[in-house]
Amino acid sequence: MTAIWCALAIAAIASAQEQSISPEQANKQLSVLITKSDQTKVMGDAAAAVKGYEEALARVKSEPALKDREEEVLQHLASGYIAAQRPVDAVRVSRRILEFHEEDCKPGGPWVERCADAQYGLGLAMMHAGEFAGAVTYLTLSAENFGKVPADGDLPFRMTKLKQRGDAESLLAAALFRAGQKEKSAAMFRQAIASLKTVANEEKLDPGTRGSARNSLTDAETSLKLLEGK
């Protein structure tokens, strides 16, 4: 019995120590868990990555010091669900992310681009879930809100937001096509191409941003050609 009580005491001490870790340690451990899960997803084991993200979310829920990182974890989890072919769960989580930006999504909201990001994420998840009408709704809002981002930032900021708008327009075009609206889809692809071409041709931008814009531009142009039967 003495050995049992000693073991229980050691376990209790270890548990108390674990519960009393500093906010810095808690944040570091969470970051390590997210990074490992990201790496697992890249290696192709989406199911294991999702388990890691779900564990990260459980930590956020139980540790007050991690409260401000809930949205970050949810974004990784939504991406993980898509990779694991669990689009319904991705939609559920993406709706939760959008709830974080209720104020940003109101007219004159303080961070309209954050609202647009969240709307894009939900639209993407809905595309994977086959909810094309819903995707059209949120991707339309996303593209519109990216267009509302103040134009008084520096060139990289403005071009990054224009790139995001172009991506939203391109995905919206795909959603319109899947929703049976072929003419609107073609028009939206043309709009996306114009947005992305502006970014791709901006010589003052860093190569990474321009390269990403070129890739998106190529995808949009290819999709439009297929749509038009060229």
C-alpha cells in the first residue's frame, strides 16, 4: 500500500506542476504541437494532424493563458479537416472562426480584411462540402470586403490584399459555375484575372508575391478557357 500511495503522490505532484506552468511555457508547448501537426499534414497523414489540432484546441479551452489563440488553432483545424476529407467539420469550424469577426463584418468595421479572410475560409470549406449556393454567398461578401480595405497602405500591403481579392473572385467564379450560373462565372473569372494580373505585373513587388499571383492568374485563365470551350 505504501508504494501505491507514493505513486499516487508523485502523480499528483506531476499533475500540479503541469497545471502550474507559466503562460510562456503554455504558449511554447502549443506552438510546438501546432508545428508538429502542420508537419504531419504536409507528410500526408491528415488524420493524425487533425488529432494534433484537436488536442491543441482542447488545451486552448482549458488553459486561460491560451485563450487569445483559439482562432489561430481553429484555422489550422479547419485546414486539417479539409485535408482529411471532413468538409462538414471544416464548415462547422469555419463558421466559428467567422463569429470572431462579427464586429469586423459590420459596415465600417475596424478590420474588414479579417472579416474577408474569414468569409473566404467559410466559402472554401463550403465548396469542399458541395454547398455551392452558400459558397457563392460568402465568397461574394469576401471579394466585396477585400475591395473595401483602405488603399492608404504601402504597396506590398495593397497588392497583397488585391491578390487575396483576386483569389476570392476566382473561387467565387468556380462556385458560380458549380451553382449553375455559367455566364456570371465567366464574368467573375475575367474580373479575377484583371485583379491578379495587376499584382503579377507589379515589378516593385517581391518575387514570392508576384509568383503566387502568377500561379493564381494561370489557374484563373485556364479555368476561363475551359469554361468557354477554347
